[in-house]
Amino acid sequence: MGTSDTPAADYARLGTPRGRRILRSTAAAVLITLGVVLAPVALTATTAQTILRDSDRFVETFAPLAENPAVQREVTAQVATAIDDAIDTPTLARELIGGLQTLDMPAVVSGRLALLEAPLAAGMQSLVHDVVERFVSSPAFAETWRGALRVAHTGINATIAGADGAVLVVDGPTVAVDLAPIITAVRGELVDRGITLASAIPEGVGPQIAVAEVEGLTQVRMIIVGLDIANAWLPVLFAVLLVAGILLAMSWRRAIFGTGVALLAIGLVLGAGLGIGRMFATGVAAISADAVGALFDAAAHQVSAGVAALTTLGALMALAAWWAGPSRPARALRVGITDTAARLPLPASFRPIGAAVRGASPVLAGVAVAAMAVVLTLVRPFTPELVLTTGAVALLLLVVAVVLRAQKGPEAAATPVPVP
């Protein structure tokens, strides 16, 4: 066959039997589809495993909740109720009034003292609530909250390992975090303010905030082991499936474009799914909807960032495939960039480098893509900033390669660059 301006991939198609072309295209489509479907699973598994295994990440995820008004209100209500139950203010008020009634006083006064029992109990409850509210709104609460989170995370891992920990199992299969450290801090605050009756609060008493429902520790341990395996292999499998599917495709450019669009679409679907999940969680929770929403947002923050990163990656892949495509705007853009690079006043000593770059373009492109895949697969957390930074580095390398390729003389510049 004579020389032609037809891209190299077109020659490959013409020289390949139809059945083999169909087989390659089908296999490529299956691999890419599996990779795209695996993306949300890998994203969720790696995020959950990181939060459950990394104490610092766990604390960083939930520590900002200490400044959330809805969470502060929920903690205030639960802690104040627990303190009130521990002190038993109605009984305390009744005993106080009863003690006064034993004093030598007119019967009418003694009878009217009973009317003060309910207001006295309500006043003590209001006082406790105000002190708790002030403490929860103070910087000291944020430190106490961080400490409780760290203890809770240590307890989670201890429970998974079969040791004693700080995770409490209450009401059957409900796993909850103990708020006793906060009550201890508030008790000290009450005593310091002269409310000595707070010393009657027993050590270690406190409500629990439910964080999960499990059927048993055996199931939890199996899930954690599964997350460990998923965190190690699913991102790698995701990258391998996509790269293998793209390399196997008859047209790399079209495969990259299709993969990018698919990742963009699945990212948008996942984003919508998170919104629906938040609505469902706030609708069935036992505590206030605002507090549940804040908890959900904190827990899903890293997943949301990963979804945004996945969407960004898909958009960049689709854009790169369009830029390398045969459309008139894309061709005009490439020609303009190449012409501009050719006019740069670089020394003649760069021409041998340009020739080497032209000769090794496929290898260099493959190495660059492989390096990007390794970075995006192994670096945690997977965020839009990571994707954009990796894309910016790739763009910089592309600009350098284009400039070097352009240092080759006008006769070589007229040769079109094949786009598979």
C-alpha cells in the first residue's frame, strides 16, 4: 500500500480481519465498562478504609462537628438530660422543700413551700442546661470532642481486634460513642461555678450517640478485612481495566473520549446519590435532622471529594481526546500551537533533542500516561486538586514536547501527526 495521510490506526483497521476487529472492540468495551462500574466501589471502599484505620483522618473528618450549631444543640440536649437524670433534680427539689417544711414555721407557709417544688426543679434544670450550653460553645469543648473522637476510634479498632475498647454496644446491635468525657468536663465546670451538687454525678455516666447498626462483631471484622483488601487492590484493578481497555481498542482516542464521558456521567450520578442518601438519613434518624445532616456531611465529605475528582478526571480525559481528534477546531488549535512553538527562537542545539522526542513520542506518551495512572491510583486522598495538579503537570510536559518536536525544520513540520 502506498503512502497516505490516513492515520496509522486506520491502516491497522484495514489490515485486520473483521472478526478480529469486532473481538477487540468488544473486549475493550467490556474492560472499560468494568473499570467504570468499579470506580464508585473503589472510591467508597478506599475512603471508608482510610477513615476506619487512620486515627488522625478519623479525627480530622469529625472534629469540625464541634463547631456545628446543630451538633452543639444535640450534644447539649443529651448531656443536660444525662446530668439531670444523674442528679435527679425533681427528687432533689422535693427533698429540699421537705427539709424546709420540717422547720418551725406557720402551717400556711409550710403548705405554700410545696408550690415551689416544680419551679425549683425547673430552675436547677435550666441552670444545668445553661452551663452545658456555654461549655459546648467554648473552645474547651472542641478539645474534649477531639479527645472523645480519638478514644472512640481507638475503641473501634480494639473492638475489631477483639480487645476491650471505647465502643459501646447498646440496645442490641447498635454501636455508639460514649459522651462521658464531655459530662466529666461539664461536671468540673459546674463545681467550679459553686454548684456543688454536680459532684453527685457518678463517674463514667453519659449518653451515647449511635454511629452504626451491625449484626455482630464477626460481620464487622469481615467487613474491615474486606475493606483492607479493597483499599489495596480495587484502585489498581480500576486503573488496569481502563488502561487495558483503551490499549486494546481500535481507536485509542475514541476509547479515551468514551471513558472520560462515562466517568463524568457516573460522577454526576454518584453526586446525586449522595444527595438522596442525605435526605434518607435525615428522615429516619432518632436524633435531630440537622445534626444527622451534619454527621452525614462530615462522613461523606471525603467521598464527595472523590466523586468531584472522578468527575474532573472524566472531563479532562474527554477534553484531551477531543483535542487530539479530527474536528476542525481541534486541528486548528493543534496547528496554531505547533506553528507558535516552531517560531520560538531556540538554539540549533535543540534540534537533535527534538528529533529524539519525535522518534520516541509513543514511548514517551506511554510513560507519561503510566506515571499519571500510578499517581492517581496510589496517592491518597483522591481529590480534584490531585487530578488538576496531575493534569497540569501532564500539560506542561506536553507543551515541552510540542516545543521540542517543532525544532525540526519546515519540511518535517508539514508531516501530520498520526492520531490513533
